[in-house]
Amino acid sequence: MRLYLTGFALALALIGCAQKGAEPKNTSQKYDDQEVINSNKAPKDAKQTPPAAAEDSVTLFSGNEIFVSKEKNSSGKYDLRTTINQVELKGTSDKNNGSGSLEGVKADKSKVKLIVSDDLNTVTVETFDSSGKKDSSKVTVKHGSITEDTFKANKLDSKKLTRSNGTMLEYSQMTDADNATKAVETLKN
């Protein structure tokens, strides 16, 4: 008999739990049947954000994809956004072709800046530490070279030029005390 009553109580508890999910939480308001059926959707009075403005996608020669708003913002410029190394960059431009300057902040409070020239032939990616000092810079030219600069104590430490034919020219130890007036130059094929 005891087992029978336990089973019966369990069955009633399960039925009660199943019905509780269909009831509205606030019973002081009047709900129609359709609202109870669609209880998983947002309430009518909830404040909803408007959808984002339509965007065009511009793919640069460097492989970066920049999203450009189709309409100008309140300041008369186009909004730009992209993602580099899991950092979302945002910026504005006078043109809707993808050129302009975009900035973003990493989790460690360092900053990334992307600059695209008006003719889309030069892309510059700069990184700054949390105090605002430049760590590195990479300039890529469409049919030319790639220039990578690294900085130490806000001074140029090394420079690497990669030409379109694949040869590399590296300047290193530029801020080393022993090499203050010279740099080590290496040409690699």
C-alpha cells in the first residue's frame, strides 16, 4: 500500500510540474490563449532593439573582409567593421568602398588599428600595448611588398621587408646599445 501511495504521489507531482510551465507567471494581467501557447517568445511590451543597418561586404587583397553600412550615420559617414585575430574593429569612412580607419581593443586592453588607403592598395595593421605605445606595424601593398616593423620601448627595433618576388630583407637589433648607429641586414631568397 505504501508503494502504491508513493507512486500515486509521484504521478501527481509530474502532472503538476507539466501544467506549471503552461501557466503565465503574472496572473494579474489578462492573457489570451495564443500568448500562453507562445510563452517562449518575448512579451509584447518588451523593448526590442532595431535590426542593424544593411551592410555591404568588401574583401581586400590581403584577405580581410570589411563590412560597410549602406547608409551614412548621423555624422554623415559610413560605418565600417571587421574582425582581425578575434578582435572586432569598428570605424568610419567618408567613402563606402571599404577604405578608412578601424580600431578595436583586445581582452588584455591592447589596441589594434587597421588603416585602408582610399584606393584599397595599401593595408596597415598596427598594434599598441595597453599604455598606448606602438608594438608592431605591418604595411601590405597590393602588388608590392610587405613591411613589418616591431618596436621596443617605443623605438623601432626590427624591420622586415618581403618583396613581391619573395625575397626578404631583415633589419634587426636596431635599438641595441652596441648597434645604435647600425643595423644587421640580412637578405634571404
